[in-house]
Amino acid sequence: MVAKGAILCGGEGNRLRPLTNYFQKTMIPVGSRRRPILEYVVRLMVHNGVKDVVLLSGYRSDEITNYFGDGSRFGANIRYCNDRPGTKGSAPALVNAIKTNTFGKFDDLLLYYGDVLSALDVRSLLKQHAESSADLTLVLSSNYAVPVGVAEVTRGRITEFREKPNLGFKVTTGCMAISKSCIPVLYSTVNNGGTDMMSHFVPAVLEAKMTVRPFYLKGFWYDVGTTEAYEKLDDETVERHLRFLD
């Protein structure tokens, strides 16, 4: 089975203003070594044997191209596909890369959001995806705490309060393995005005009664999608959880 990586790194990063006035959002430096977020994602792919990677870029794409080049210094074979003029969204970006044959031949695509740091076992994800005959495998985590306190109210009185608890929800991490069998659904989603992989494509696959399976990420993951999240991400956390990528 041939699996290739697709990393979404074309958004303007409005939730990361004013940082994204100066950086493409996936190029914001993190950790004591001040590496771009996207470098950790590329290194994760390579570490797990996915060396053919397409960067789906758009906003400030030259920053990404100038830094990564052909990917050889990271052990990767990197290609680029810029968003078509006048189009926005993760789903049209992926369709554009497929239709322009930027991926070449593939059986599965590993879609990953470029502003998410993780220690995802990509190799195990792809193995499970293939062995379970899934059309789509979503990477989920139950290790997620809500960012606010939660109160239990009984008969007008607060009887319990938990600060930022883990409620056990199975949340998406922004990563999925996509089989070629899903491509017609992806095209249909975009043709019908869908723009987002999570909000539009995934529900369309479920509606089509295709096989969608979970893969549970038990280790570290961190969405650096907001200024608040970036400010809370300390250097020690990055080095402790992602040192294996060196």
C-alpha cells in the first residue's frame, strides 16, 4: 500500500494574529530550538516512514517553500500545491492537489493539519487503516480537558465544581487516513460547496454509509491554532514530547 502525506498549511491564521502578520501560521517557531511548527510535522511523517509529502499551501507560501525546499535535508521528498485563486478551505485544497496529480500514485493519504503538534504513531495508524479495510480513519483523543470550569447545579445550588476537567469526550485531532475509495465523495463535497474536511467531508462519508473507524492517539498532541494556545506552549513541553524527532 502506498501512503503519502498531505499537510494543510495554507490558512491565514486569523486566530493567531498578530503573529501571523509576520509568519505563515505553520512557520511560527516553537521550542527552545525555535523550529517552525511545520518542521515538527514533516519530521513526524519521515520518522514514521512517510517520506513523500505534499504541502498544501496558500497564504505566505513562499516562506514555506524557501525553508523546506525539496525536503531532502529532512529526509523527505516534498512537493507543493498552492490553493487555486479565489478558493479557500481544506477540502478544495486537497481536491486541487489530487486533480493536478501532485501526489502521483497513492492508495491512502495521510491528512494532517500543519498547526498541530503531536507524537502520533503514524505507522500504526496506517497499518490499522489498511488492516481494518476502512475507507476513512479519524485520529481521536480522549485526553482533552475543556478550557473552562464546569459546575454541577442541583435545585438551584452548586453541588460540585471541577476546574478544566477531562470529560472523556472523544475529540478529533485534525488528522485522518483517507483511502482512494473516498475520493469521489470528496469531489462531490466540494462540487456541492463544501470547503472543510472536518465539517463537510467527514459527514458526507458517513452519510454515504462508508466505513469510518477511529484510531486513538494516547500520547501528546497540541493544537497551536490560537494566540492563547501558543502563549501557553512552553519550551520544555515541546522538547520533552518531541525530542524523539531529532
